Amino acid sequence: MEILIVGAGYAGLTAFLELKDHAVVTLLNEDPYHYFTTQLPEVVSGSEAPDNIRIDLDRVVGEPHRLVIDRAGEIDFAARRVVLRSGGLPYDYLILAPGSVPEFYGLKDVAREALVLTGLNDALEIRSRVSALPPGAGAVIVGGGLTGTELAAALADNAELRIFLLEAAPRLVPGFTPELSEYVERLLTRKGITIRKERMVTGLHPGELLLGDEVLPYDLLIWAAGVRGSPLASGLPADRQGRVTVDAFLHPPAHPEVYVAGDLAAMRFPGGETVPPNAQVAVQSGYWIGQNLPRRLRGEAEQPFGPRMRGIFANFGKAGAGRLGSRRTMVGLPAYWFKRLIEGHHALETGGLLFLLKRLWTSYH
Ligand SMILES: Cc1cc2nc3c(=O)[nH]c(=O)nc-3n(C[C@H](O)[C@H](O)[C@H](O)COP(=O)(O)OP(=O)(O)OC[C@H]3O[C@@H](n4cnc5c(N)ncnc54)[C@H](O)[C@@H]3O)c2cc1C
């Protein structure tokens, strides 16, 4: 029996770690490592080394399991086969967790010109482009969510740039409470960042961003204005954000042999609201699949998946902001350390104690 996981991110790697003692699994990922997206802004700023946020998959995937480093091009759901650049991989059970891709809302020129921050290579690319800019150059970040605000702070703390942060909504980090959004705005303003809210990008000429009839010149343009589900599952029914429709057991319609996990799944909270793409629920979905597939293989009934958001945190240099549950908020140094604790926990779960200790040692020496 072939169990195949596509994607070794938060969802896929967690599913692998849960499954590995119960079944033989093939893990397919395009890079030979798992990386912590939540710390990419720190790699851009240089405050975290790339090796500290990357876990080599061959350290995690040993016999009898199989690691395949390649890019899945498409999936033949009828033939139960994932098509690779060279050949293909058959499956009896497929766990589909390739995450998201940037959403450009049809702005093709922007998609061609802008840098994005979705992976480790993107972080290193932004870092090298920033270091080549003269002092006083203009950097425009589009998107005032978690990624855009953390990135703006990372750049402001480490480069002499004029930074503009554009957000389409009336406040930054809409997932935060209004008070936390105001805190983030004050923090970023104090760092010298110019924040422009309720601004929509309508187009681009090289070196100039168009916001309706306003023109904003830039030397560096970074797009962090949203994501949509990976196009890998384009054969399956999906919502407007390209996220695959799933039932309470994370199966897409008519495919009980397929589980969709993480950002790619259009999951709902018990109250019916859509789950926003986030690492926490991605891990929960991977864990749930890792627990439920063995149950199913033993002939037992699966339990429905119930996503839960326990909180949301962001760091802006050495000050953080976040909320625990739906109401309790935390700011400043305590919030900063709380987020570091969450990241440390993920490092321990995925890379083991030695990796965690190495991270701590290199971070503080
Ligand atoms: C800069 C940044 C900061 C963020 N900060 C936070 C935060 O503070 N808190 C939070 O909760 N969330 C945060 N997020 C969102 C969070 O990272 C995602 O929600 C989470 O990574 C989703 O997990 P996933 O397993 O679905 O996908 P991912 O973690 O993205 O993993 C997908 C994996 O699949 C691989 N893959 C993709 N396509 C293919 C293919 N065709 N073939 C083979 N392999 C493939 C990728 O290489 C990757 O390893 C942040 C995201 C970014 C980009």
C-alpha cells in the first residue's frame, strides 16, 4: 500500500511525523528541507541564520520511508498518480499539502516585477537586493498583514531605506483586535515606516507603482498582499481563493482516498467561518491526518477534524504583538518571547532536541 505526502511544510511534515510509526510513507517535497515561514523576516533582517530555520529532510526521513525531492507538476486523481518532472508516483492514499502561492489578483505586471517572501530563497534574494541598494532608496511593501508588517519592521531595523507599507483594508493585520492593529501601526511609524491604508494597487510601470491616479516610485517592490491555494490541485472543486473544498474529514468531494491539509484546504471553524491560512491550523490538520489514517487502516471510524485558533502572534524586531484565544492580548517583550517559544516548540517537534539546542546556541552567540 502506497501512502504519499506531497509537501513537507507545516501540515505535510507533521502528518509524516505522526504516521511514520504506523505505516511506510513516501514524502515528496521540492526542496530538500523544511523551513519555518514564520521566521523568514528574520532571515531578511539577518537576525536569524538560514540554517536555524531549516531542517534537512534526509535527517527526518529514514528507512523504511522514502524521501523524494522533486516538484509535482500535476495530479491524475483518476489514475491515482502524482506526475513529476521525471516519471510519477502512484498512491493508494494521498495527503496533499503543497501550501499556497502569492495572489496577484490578475495584476500580471506586478507578478513579473515584484519580489515575494514565501520561501527561504526569497528571503535570501530580498536580503541581497536590499544590500545592493544605496542609502535612502525607496522600498514599497504591498500588504499590511502578518508578512508585510513583520517584513517592514525587519527592513527598517537593518537598512537605511525609505519604507512604504500599503494596505487595502482600513487597518493593519486585520486578524488582530483593533487595539493591537493600532499598536502595530504606532510601532512601525516609530521605526520611520510610512503607512498608507485603504490603498489599492491598480498597475505598474517599471520603477513606479500605480494606485489609481497616484504614482508611487520604488527601487524595491515586495508583494505580500495575500495568498491562494497551490494550483497543484486545480482538478478539484475549490473556493475563490483556490482552496480545495473539503468535508469534515478533509476529503475533497468523491475522493475519500485523498486528504487535503494546511493552506490548500478550505477548512471551517465549528461556527462556520473560514479558517485563514496559518501555520497553527496547518500543523493541526497534519496531526489529525497522522492520527486518523492509521485508525482507518485498522478498520476504525475516523473522527471529524475541528480546527482551533489558540492565538496569533507577530514580532517586529524585539517587540511583539499578539492575542491568546479571542480576547487576551499581549505586546512588547513578553509577546516577543511568547512567539519565540512557539517557534522553539515547532523546532523541537520537527528537528528534535539537538536542533533546538543548536538554534539556541547560534542565536545567542
Ligand atoms: C513570511 C511569512 C510569515 C508567516 N508568518 C506566520 C505566522 O507568524 N503565524 C502563522 O500562523 N502563519 C504564518 N504564515 C503562514 C504559514 O506559513 C502558512 O499558513 C503555513 O506554512 C501553511 O502550511 P502548509 O503546510 O499548508 O504549507 P507550507 O508550510 O508552505 O508547505 C508547503 C510545502 O510544499 C512544498 N511544495 C509546494 N508545491 C510543491 C510541488 N508542486 N511539489 C513538491 N513540493 C511542493 C513546498 O516546498 C513546501 O515545503 C506566514 C507565512 C509567510 C510566507
